[in-house]
Amino acid sequence: VEAVAYVVDRTHEQYAGALDAADAASFVRGAVGQSGKNEDYVSSTLEHLEALGIRDHWLEEVARRLAPL
């Protein structure tokens, strides 16, 4: 099975796990990394979590803040 996994180092200086949803959305908006647009990554992650029956309220709030007005 071929897979991609992301691993978090909570001790890394760039770890941003303590951000509130508004700040996280402001960092994600318009950002692009090796895997593509960060906004697409948020949407895709939520879609896959939903398919597994998993709710992530914080990430849902980030996505709401990224949605066009």
C-alpha cells in the first residue's frame, strides 16, 4: 500500500498547534506547500474525516473561516 503520512513534532519552533481557528485560517489562506494549496488540504482532510465518521470541530471552524463570504 502506498501512503503519505504527516508526523507532528510538537517541540519544533514552527509547531502551531495552539493557534485559534481565526489565526490558523489567516495562515492557511493563500498559502501553498509541496502538497498544494493549504486551503485544499483543509477541505480534503475534513472530507476524509467525515467519510470515517470523525468530527474535528476546530478544523471545521478553520474551514468556515476560509469559505468565501
